[in-house]
Amino acid sequence: MSRSLAFVLNVPETPQDPEDQEPSPYDESEVHDSFHQLIQEQSRWVAEEGLELQQRVPGAGALGASGSDRQALLGPEGAPVYSTATLHILASMPSRTIGRSRGAILSQYYSRTVRLRRRAGRPQLRDVGRSARPSLRLYDLELDPAVLEEDEKRGLLVKELQGLTVAQRDHMLRGMPLSLSEKRCLREESRPPRGKRRAWGHRGLLSCCSQLRDSCILASHNLGLALLSGLQALMPWHYALKRIGGQFGSSVLSYFLFLKTLLAFNTLLLLPLLAFIVGVQAAFPPAPSGSVPAFRGLELLTGGGRFTHTVMYYGYYSNATLNQPCASPRDGGQCTPEAGGLPYNMPLAYLFTVGVAFFITCITLVYSMSHSFGESYRVGSTSGVHAITVFCSWDYKVTQKWATRLQHDNIRTQLKELLAEGQLRQRPRRACGRLRQAAVLGLVWLLCLGTTLACALAVYSFSELVLQQSRVSAERDGVLLALPLVVCLLNLGAPYLFRVLATLERHDSPVLEVYVAICRNLILKMVILGILCYHWLGRRVGTLKDQCWEDFVGQELYRLMVMDFIFTLLDTLLGELVWRLISEKRSQRKGKPEFDIAGNVLELIYGQTLTWLGVLFSPLLPAMQIIKLLFLFYVKKTSLMANCQAPRRPWKASHMSTVFISLLCFPSFLGAAIFLCYAIWQVKPSSICGPFRTLDTMYEAGKVWVRHLEEAGPRVSWLSWIHRYLVESAFPIYLASALLLAVIYLNIQVVKGQRKVICLLKEQLSNEGEDKIFLINKLQRIYERKERSRVGRTEEAVTPPAVFTDDWDAQ
């Protein structure tokens, strides 16, 4: 027999209708319809025009008779080998054509120029005569149709660019995703001819107006960019935060961002206090009750002395209705307002301002927590984040050397964090290792809780000792500083013991290590603050009956804040600077200490809790906190740059801000709110100082005001109704709590639903890819069967009939 020939199927290329538009690849239904339509068209063309055969080199591969139903022919490198018709259909798919060819780009920008011309009121292309339009008749018909189509689109684009202004043309060319050489060619071709320029030159007024307009637009654009850069420069610590994030990673940066957030919270808390309490009382100062002591300088530590007779503390504020100086007070120290003056009820203003300031802080905290939750736990896929960081993170607008170095460090630190996070997920642990670690964790937790209990007992015992000492004799400055000194020593020493015990645990994840340290330090500080609150409201109120106990509580909180700031500075100096010097001398390599994120964050939360506890007794305490935070930022930043190194095990702090805000909201702010509510509703105010000196509780100031409103007339009776049913009643509180819980629950369910939908969409995308592969393989097998049938018919026609007679005779 003669050797059989191997043929492949080649379907001739069909002309495409230029008026038809290809469907968008983002519309799945249209993509599938177009794919099905392509298959039908190819089958119809094969049936009508016949199969064109080409001889294939022998040995190139079999026809796939023994192939699987789901596998296409495999080439020498394992890649599927499709026929020419199948490859033609693949090349015609929207995903293979849209957005990749230069002709598509030119067509897209041609459409944009048409829209710009329509806005400018110029004649459209369809209104121009057919002789002025570019046509395929002007080209050689033997050229490639794709080249002809691209040239036609290029000519249309050039004509439309010529109709635009210079500014619009340059802006359009800059936005085109083409090479610089092609952009230069388009710019040269779109320039108007010289004769046309002369014709335009006769219209000098129009040309001058257009140039003036373009100059104004460019000047306004440059001014906007300058203002934008100026606003970024006005942002507090913008460059410093970028530098910290680039050198030390997002974990250390989260501490400074949290400090910046606390600064904003305290500023928001201080503004209403200054406007409605401090400023008003400073404008109408009360008459001095006695001799004012001179300033000695020790008041900066103790908070007493001269500061007691200022707007710093609760006792300075009067219980009068302020309008002008009080001439003759009535019984009980209540002043009578003069006729014709503007009344300002100071007790009511004091109570409502503190309440409104706390309510604004609560709303801001809840909003910040929800926003941080949305940013940190954003629903989405993290696949491909390494490639995005490598190829898409660089900002090509950066030209200065220091900025490029900073961006380089930032990208390098991000890659380290991503790689470390990926390595942590791939570390399995055996059962014996897990049991050993669980035993060590239990032992360390018992030791830490025992240390916390010992510190709490020490604070309670020492507070009782100070209380007994104050009953015997008057308290001196040294005695006043004793309790804050002991508390700050315990807050400084116990975290170091926790860090030593944490070295025994050997957590695989540095994130878990930080969270555990934060939890232990938080328990310690909250327990100590709880004992101090009991000491102030439960013990001190009874011993200071003839004194202003509110001023004493405010001074105690002031002393705690000052001593905490001093010990923080000492910890920064001794714990970081001295440790760096010792490690550099003992070791040849420079072994700098790492920045303690957990301890420093808990110091910030502790200081903010003291501020919220003391707002009622010292309205200027938020101002002290703002000054402290400003100093603390620059001290910590300088110490970080000079004495600390980046974490040895880099990790990505994606949820740290959310955790910090949550800890600030629930243990800190909630505890301070409970403390102040108890002081307002249950504790009797001092009878010799403050705006509530004649009342049984601070809350009665609102009831007195409601009684005055009821006596004033029916016009303001609605205010008393609001106070009775919305303030005094507990139903609105329960309703607001239920609504808050419902909103939180709905947000959680929405996030869960979004994650499920994303998982389903991922599965659907993978199934769509498998469906396309299945359809392509089916189409390939159809053409292979047709090719085999054609080859079989050709062999039958070539084979002589004598072969069959010889076989019959042989049998």
C-alpha cells in the first residue's frame, strides 16, 4: 500500500462586518453567545465552501483517535496542539482581541475625540461628505485586512485630533497607552497645515482667547497641585510616619498611628469643655474665698497649691447663673441673676457639657472602630498580593533621592512582612509539641495572674495605709506623691516580668505574642485602676466630708498622669538607650533592642483612661493629655530611630489598629463612663465647692432646671417632657443599646454573606474556565473526526481493488 498522507484542516478566513461590535468580555452571557455563534459560523462556512487541505509533515503527531474525551492533543512539551480552525476561533474570542491590539486602542480614543468634538459643537464625521472620509478604496486591496483597518482607524483619529484644541490634543495623546514614538507620529500628523495656520492667524482674537484660556487652566492646575502638596505637608507627622513605616514596618507604625488617633480624640473632647465651661468661667471669675497661695513650682508635680484656685479643678466653678458679677448671694450660696441679663446656668452647663462631650467621644469611637474594622477585615482575596507589591507599588512620580530611598525601604519591608506571614501559615506542629506548649502557656499564665493579684493587693494595702496616715495628720506633698509613685513602679516593673516569662512560651507567630502581652498588661492596669476608683469614691469621700473631695480626686488623677509621663521617659532612656549601649559594648555586632509595641500601646490606653476618669473633676485634663502626647511622639520617634531596630521576625499588622481602638472603647471608655455615671447619680457632692454644692447629687441639677421650665410657662413645656421621657427614663437607653447590637449583628452577617458570595463567584469563575476548555476540546474533536473521514475516503480512492481479490484467494 502507498503511504497515507496526513492532513490538517484549514478553514479560510472570513471577512468581518465592520459595523458589528464585539461584546464586552465582562458580560458573560454575550461572551457565551458570541462563542456559540462563532462555532455555528465556522461549521456553516465549512459546509458551504468545503475543506481546504494542507499536507502536514509526517511524524508531527497522531490525529488523536485514542485521546481522552477531556484531553486535547499534547505537543512535545505537554501543551495542547489544536488545529488551524480551532486556533482561528480562539483568536476571535473577545478575551483575545479586546484591549490588546493597537487598532482597538486607536478606535477607543477616536470615540473619545468624537465626544469632545460633540461637546465643542463641531460638525460630526457623518455630516462630512463621503469623498472626505477615508476609504478602503484608497488602499491596496492585496494588503492585510487588519492593517487596512488599523490604518483607517488611525486616519480617523488623526482627523479628529486635528479638530481639537492644542490642550485637548496633548491631554488625549498623553493618556493613550502607546509608545512614545507612536505618540510623536500622531502629534506630527495631527498638526494643522501651514496654510490652515495662516488662516487661523487671521483670527487673532480667537487664538489669543484660546491661549489665555489654556494658560489659565494650566495655572489653576498647578495651583491645585501646590495646594494639595501643601495640605499633605500640613498633616501632622506625615513624613515622620512614612519614614517609620518604611524602616520598621507596619507593626511599629501602628503605635504612632494610634497615638495620632488619641490626639484627635482629646482635641475633640477639649473643644466643648473650653467653649462652654472653662471659657465662660474664666470670663466670669468667682470671688476668691480666701488667700490665694503663691506659686512654688512643686505644683507641677502635685497639682495642688496655686492650681486649686484656677479653672483647672472642679472646686473653682461657681453654682450661680452667670450674667454679671453676683452682688448679694442668697442662703446656701446661690446667686440671683440681675434683671435684663443673659442667664447662663453654670451647674446645668457643667453637667450637660461633660455629658455631650462624652457622647461625642462615644460616637467617634464607635465610628472609628467600625471604619477600622472595615479597613482591616476587608472582604477580598489576598492571592497575588506579592506580585502586586513587586510590580505595582512603585510611584514613578517620585524623583527626589530621599523619597526614592524611603519608598524603596517601604516596599522592602512590605515584602518581608508578606513572606513572613506566608511562612507562618506553613509551619505545622506535632501533637507532642502542642501539649508541651499548652503546659508552658498554662504555667506562664498562672504566674502572670499571680503577679497581677500581688500588684493589686499591694496597691490596696498602700492606699489604706495612706488613708490612715491622712486621718492622723495633714497630708504633705511627699505623702501625696507616694501612692502615684507606687502605682507607676508596679506598672513599670510588672510588664518587664511578663516579657521575661513570655520568652518561655516561644510563640510561632509574633502577632500572637503581641496580643498575649497586650492582654496581660491590660488586665494589670485595669485591676489597678479599679482599686483606685474604689479608693476615691468609696473611701476618700467619707474621710473628706469637710473638704472638696472632687478637687482631691482631680489632683490624684493629675499626679498619676504626671508620674506616668515621667516613668515613661525614664523607661525610654534606661530601657532603650542604656540597653543599646550595653549590647553594643558586649557584642561585636550592633544588637539594638526591639520596640515594645504591647507595653507602649498599653501606656497610651492607660493614660487616656486617666484622662476620661478626670474630665468631671478637672476639665483641663484633656489639655494636659494633648501636651503629653505631643512630647511623647517626638521622644519615642527619636528613641526609635537611634536606639531600636526593626523586628527580627517581621510581621504584618493588618488588624492592630482595630484591636487598639476596640481596647480603647470597651475596657477603657466603658469603665470611665461607668465611673462617672456612678459619681453623678449616686455620690453626694461637696457642700463647700463646685457647681453642685447645694444638691444631693449632681444629676439633680437637671431636675431643678426642669422644674424651672415647668414654672416658666407652657411654651417651654416640651423641654421638660423631653427630659422626663428621654433622659430620666431607662427605655431610651435600652432601645439605643438594642439598636446598636442589631447594627453590629447585621454588619457581621453582611460581612459573612459577602465572603460566601465571593467564594461562590470564585468557584463559578473556575467552572467557567473549565467549560471553555471543554467546548474547545469538543470543537477540536469535531474537526478531527471530519479530517479522519476525509483521510479515510482519500485512502479508499487511492487503494487498488486487486488487493481485496488477492486476500480472498489466499483464504
